[in-house]
Amino acid sequence: MTQRPRVSRLPWSLFTRLALLAPAVGGCHASPSPALEVRIHNATGSDLRGFWLGAGSGFGGPGSRAYGAILSGATTPYRSLRATYGAYSNYNFTTVSGQQFVGSTLPNELIGRQELAPGRYTFSVSIAGGQPQLAVRADP
């Protein structure tokens, strides 16, 4: 008769500890921040080759969100962003003629004093006097 080798088990193995801690840890994590959804309306009178929203270095920097090409008069679908100012603080766009524009979504005097509440927004971008303009509208 062959005897099966005896396997010793630790009563508090790593798996057991993790299994017991999972409910406790799950209840302690911070809930995700409510969604901020932004779409872009192109009111520049020109097709845009690319549009980026958010903090980052240059066009399409690491902290920015690409919205892609936007035809004149068109509005993009909503995109979810983190509900923090850095996610929508700056915008960059390039027209099909190669003009590049960079702007801030808030006037300098309001930076750090005002943030968007979670919800849906349309950012309407235009060009006036050779300068980029951005109007923010809360959507229902």
C-alpha cells in the first residue's frame, strides 16, 4: 500500500489572508469622482486638423485628451474626463491651414478659484481677431 505524501498547510497562508482582507479593503477605497463629460463644438469657420484638451506640454502632451479632427460647425461626442481642473485647463488646436492655437479654458484671474462641477459641458471654440476663444456651456 502506497502512502500519500503529507502536505502541510499553513492555516494563515497568503491566499487566506488576502481573502479575509478583501472585503475590508474594498470598503475603504475612495469612490470614483463623479463624471465630467465634455464635447467640443467647432465654431472657428475652419476645419480643425486636431483638438486637444487638458494640461500637457505642446499639442497632444501627456496630460491632454485628443478629440481628433473636427469639421467646421461640427460637435464631437462627449468624452469622459477626470473632474479636476488639469483635465480641461488648456486647449490646443490646429486648423487645416496649419495655424496652431493654444488657450486656457478660464481667464487667468479665475484659475484655481473655479472648477467645473461634475456633469456635461459643451466647449465651443472660435477665433476672433486672430486669437482663440472658448465658451463653456453646461448641458442638461
